[in-house]
Amino acid sequence: MKIIKSIEYLKRIIRESKRNGLIINFIPTMGALHLGHMKLIQKAKRKNSIRIVSIFINPSQFGPNEDFKNYPRTTHNDLNLLRNEDVDIVFLPIENEILKYKTNYKCPNFKIEKILCGKSRPNYFPGVKNIVIKLFDIVQADNSFFGEKDYQQLVVIKKMRDELNFGTNIIPIKTVRNKNGLPLSSRNKYLKNNEIEIANKINKICKYIIPKVKNKLNTTKILADAKRELRMNGIDKIDYLTILTDNLEKRKFLKSKSRIFIAANIGSTRLIDNFPI
Ligand code: PAF
């Protein structure tokens, strides 16, 4: 496994790999790797290809009062996991170099960045786009892998890929959950034992309402009841609980594929999840 910090060196290795007919599969991460990341990395293992995993905690996607300083930094452990998984290249960019790296791409802001997480975390999507543009430009991947847990991020990145004509396929990978249905997330490390029990309820309550939602166009009451149930179970800081189509549009017709989207704080930890209906 090669560990590469230099952008120019990485580009050279990628050019050589392409010349040798290899497909480039890319998995961008912020480290603190868990089984959810490992599933993305395993799904990226394909014939005649190399896997490149980037680890970079991108300061620009955190708000001023968010957890950038405390975000788990576990590079040593991450590298061991990636070595065991036989990843070809780990890209560990130097903060100064990647933040200064200029591309000719400029991405417009999309309406879907202003809803759900974008409403309470206005820096988040501009920050994600800013770094993913640079990474896409550097890596020039054939396939890029993103988890469905960050579903809104996945849709924003797909839109950005289309808008800027990046030649990478965006491959979505299903959320990995613990045995109680809590999606794996680097931020779960912040949860105390009693908070994990509370967090597990989110999955149960959202799953419970899926069959109800399936048959009803007007879901206002179902969602209001679910919010009450969440509050009764200790989840009182709900940022949003809503239903949108898979393209993040308002759900007008029962036929459109839709999802329940939720974000809530348990103590000081923000959790997000989504459930296909
Ligand atoms: O999902 C993440 O880990 C990050 O938002 C990403 C895509 C690596 C950009 O920093």
C-alpha cells in the first residue's frame, strides 16, 4: 500500500496506472474509519482496477461552532485497516497544499443545498463541494464511492458531477448499521452509553412509520405522531423529520421513490439518517 501526500506524485502514479489500462476507483473519507467505510472500500474492489482512499478532515465543511477540533483523528488505526484491506493507495494530502490547490471548476449552488442539513449547517455543502471538486480533479477516478447515510451529500455530489461534467461514476453504497439499526458514523464515538440507547430508537420509530407512510399521500399527522414518539423516547432536539423523493423534491405522488429523512441531536452529537420507503 502506497501512502502518498504529494498531489503531483499522486497524479503521476494515476496517469501511469491509466496508461497501464487500470480503472481508478476512489473512496474519499475524513478518516476515523469504521465498517461503513470498509464496506465502500470492499465494494470498490474490482477487476483491473486500483483503489485510492483519501483521508482529509476538511475544515471548510465545518461551521464555526462545530466539531472540527474534536473530530476523531485515528490515522494510525485507519492505515492498519486499509493495509489489511489491501488498498493500493492512501492519499493523505497536506492541508496547506490541498486547500491552495486551484481547479478551473466553479460549482453553482443548488437549491437542494439549502434544505435539510444545509439549512442548519450552511457551510456544509459549499465546503464539501469545495474539497470534492479538488479531489475529483486530482484523482480523475472512473468510479467514486459514497455512502447513502449522507444521502443529501450524495445527491449534491451527483448534481455537481453532472453540472461540471466530471467523468466519474458516482456509486452509492447502502448504509451499514449496528445490530440495533443505528447507522455507523465516525461521530457515534461521541455518544455515551445511555445516549447510544436513545439513538437506537431513531431507527425503530422511523421503521415503524414506513408502512403507514407507504399508503398515504398526506403524511403530516404520521410525522407529527412520530416526532412526539421520538420526544417521549428522549430525542427532543429534532432538526428535521420529513419525507422527500429520492431526488430531494417534495413528494407529490405516491409513485415517486421516497425516503424519510431525519436529523436530531442526542446530547451534543448530531445524528442523521434516512430510510427508503
Ligand atoms: O463524507 C465525507 O466523509 C466527507 O464529507 C467527504 C465526502 C470526504 C468530503 O470531505
